[in-house]
Amino acid sequence: MIPKKAQDGDDTWGLLYYLYGPGTHDEHLDPHMVAAWAPYVDDPAQSSSTTLSDLAMLLDAPVLALSSRRPDQHVYHVPVRNSVEDRVLTDAEWAVVAREIMHAAGVAEHGDNQGCRWVAIRHAEDHIHIVATKARQDGRRLDLRQDIVKMHRAARQLEVRLGLRRLVHGDRTAHRWPTRGELEKASRRGLSEPVRDTLQRTVREAAASATGEADFFARLTNAGLRVQQRLASDGKVGGYCVALPGDRNRHQRPVWFGGSQLARDLSLPRVRERWTSMRRAAAAAAAPSWSAAAQLVCQAAEHLGANGQRQGAGDVAALGDLVVRYAAVAPELVREQLQRAAAEYERAGRAPGARDLEGQARHLCREANEMLAAGAGGMERNATASTLAFLVALVTAIAAARRWHQAQECHVQARAAERAGHLLAEAVEVVSGSSAARRAPSRTRRSRGAGSSSAGRARVMAAVVQEALPERAREVLADAAWPALRTRLATVEQRGHDPVAVLSAVARQRELRSAESIAEVLAWRLDGWARTAGRPLVGGTAAARKSRPAAVPNLRTRRPPRAPGSEQPKGPGRVR
């Protein structure tokens, strides 16, 4: 739960008009009031006798009654938003949130009937807007010192009270999020993401790969960005800013972003830390290979965080650079997955507090990074086993980073490392499945008998997906429901059927483009195919399974009619 203090204003009616209106893109749904400073306040959305002007006049009355010291910007606006992982709160629960936030800020404390007037308006499931006027009803001076800090402290207590995701505030490692104006501008221009995110990713890739300051600025220019260097009084470069070509403000001037505006670890002093105390490994870089790089990463995982908090902070930052660098040269099959893992790990690479860049794990990661940067073009891209070994080494290192963050009680960073580790583990499974698919013999010449499949049962089921659904294989193998589908395919093979033929047949039953989870849909269809054959793939006792006669499945057999009144089972997603 995140309370955010918006900019103060002087137009109460204008803000209420926007909050009760349809929004700029019809995103406001069912605007209504969930709480107010007094129980007698009517909601303009539900009362025919109260208008927005009436509500604005009631809120502004204490301000207009002030004979002196009337604030110029008297409108106090606080949006409170829940995380996307949280459940949807009821209106009554949001009313509790609004009262606690106003109490914590000092706007209207509990039991104080002379506090400021406020209302809480809800026009979406995940957030509310609290509108108050900065004038107490008894005319006394309002004290709003440290109001945002107090509101965040109250939000942490509300998360526990309401069973919501518990956030950590104040470690100054959070991502620099795009502003609302930047989001709307990207939407108008048809961009897939705001310019700030594009610049942040490009600058991070350049910083992760650069071997010096000149190389860093050259990489930014070669990436197509506009670059300006800020010179200090002594003539040395003291900072930099970047802009995306074509991105201009209303005065047709380029929109520049400083490094620290993109991310705190992308300021020029922090970028310089990546190579100022770097020990070079010429011998290792002489013969670059995935295998040699994997060995370095495994050694880094063993040393990560072994020498205290300061060196551990430098170690996890260097590991983040390595993941970013590898995502740029990874095999095409898993490149998108690696880019998502790098984005997830970004927060884990920024540990709070000071950091020391002399740790052994940090230097090992930098050596592996140099190896990728120096020899990525000549490394054995087709050596799947070596590529797989490097991916497994990255999974091990990120697991070590997660354990280090947990030991430091940096829970946000630990969760970020955990999410990145899951994505890398999925990439390992995709690569191993691709390798097994290339090694698998033709199934048309393989015997289907029960005695032929000791090696076949041990085969990775990812190869089946690669052969049956080549265009959808990567999406299926990365799906959260892939383990359930894999179990069913293994059961199909154990019973003497060709899982490729069975999976291809059930995939053709109906289109899969609209499925929210393709793996879950396919698992559900396999269950239906097995029920038609009288042999469920999951469930049932061992004795019952032994007593069932062997049946040859008919993929074209329609489901038998159900008895009147029986319930039609529902499948996952939107596809049956």
C-alpha cells in the first residue's frame, strides 16, 4: 500500500470534477465516496440533492472562514494505491484506510471533531483519492510536518492489519518510475514503453559492457542516443544526460534525462565505480568461452557476500551487470526471458547503504563480464551444453544473492532476486528442452511397446513440446502450468502412446491464441482425452488403475453425452 502526496492546488471543485468524471481515457469506473470527515456528508454520485459544487463548498468552508493566514494552495490531495498482488478491498476497508491515513498525517486525528474536512473517493478497484482542505474547523494552525513519513508508517501497519503485501519504505533503492505525463505521451505516440524506461535500459546495458569512461559514452552514442557531458569547473566531466531522438517537449526541445534521473546507480560516479578498481584477467579473456565464464560465475557464487555487508553490496551489483550483459548475447530462444530476468534483478543489484567494490565475487563477475564483452562474437554459440552450464551458474549465483539479501533483512531485494531466479530457471528448462529435441530419434521408427521405453520415459518432456508445437514451445515451457502439463505427457508416454501425436491432436482441437495459459489449457484437454479413453492421467488409487483394461485411444472420438442436469466442467483461461 503506497500513499503518495500529490501537488497542492487551489481548485477544490476542479479536482472533485476530475475524480468523479470519466477520466482522460474512460478509466474511472463507478466513482463514489467511501468515507468523509463526518457521517452527514452526502455523496454527489448517490444523492439527487447534493452536487459537486455543494461538496466543494462544504470542504472549502473552513478555509473561507479564516480571517488571516489563508493558504494559497489549500487543497490537500493524497492518492493511496495497493500493489497489483493485493486482493481487492471493500469500500468499508478503504474507509478504514482513509481515516488512518488522515489521522497519521495530522489532518484529522481520531476523536478530533475540529480537524480538517476531507473526503475519500474511489473510482477503481486498487486505489482511492483523499481530498482535504488545509484549514482546521476551529481556526487553529495545521501542523503537517513529516506528513508523508507518518502516512507511510501507517500504511505499513495497515498492510499487516488487512493482510496485504508488506512493502519496505525508505531504503532509496526503488526504480525511478515514469510520471503520468510520460505514460500518456508514450500512449499518444504509440510507443511500447515510456522513454524513461527505454533510456534506463539502454544506459544500463552500456554501463554493464563498458571498460572505461570513453567506451561508455561511445556505446551510448552507438546505441542511437543523444548524449551531453556536463563539465566541471576544472574541465573534467562531472555528469551526463541522454535523450531519445525525436522525443521533444512542447517547445520542440529535446527532453534530457540525467543518469541519476534514470536510476540511482546510473549516475556518473556510480557508473565509474564499475571500472575504476577493476583487476583485469588477460589470461582468461584470451580464450573466451561459455564454459570458462560459467566457472568464474560459480566461483563468484561461492564468495558472494563472504566478507561483510559492504563487499556484498558490491558483489550483487556486479552480478546484476553480468545478467544484463548476458541478456544481450544470449541465444535467441531465451533472450527475451533473460531480458525479463535482468529487469527483475535490477532492484536486487541495489543494496541499501555503502558498498565496497574490492570483493572477490565482484572481480570474478567482472572477469566473466569482460569475457562476454570481448569474445561474445567468437564464443561457441552452438555449444548448447556450455550455454546451459553458464545459465545454471547464473541461477546458482542469483540464489546466493537472494540468501545474502535475506541475511541482511533486505526483503524487497531478496524477492527481486527470487523472481529473477525463477525466470532463469525457466530459461534453463527451455534450453535443455531444445537440446533434447535435437537429440531425440525419429518417433516413427520407435517401438510403442511397454518394454521399449526405459530411456524414453527418462527423456525430457520439453522435447515433446518442441516437436509437437514448434511455434508455441517457448511460451509453453515458460508457462507457470508447464510442470502439470509435463506430468501428464510423461503419463501418456508411460502408457505406450506417442506423446507428440497426442499433444498435436489435442492442440488442434481449437485455437490457442486467446488462451491466458496455454500449458494449462493443454493439460485440461489431455485430461479430457484421457477421460474419453477411460484412463484418467491423474487421480485414482493404484488398485483402481491396475484393474482398468488397456484401451487404445481414439483422438477423434467425441465426448459422450452427459446426463441431463449434470454440470459441464470448466477449463482454464478462455479457451476450452
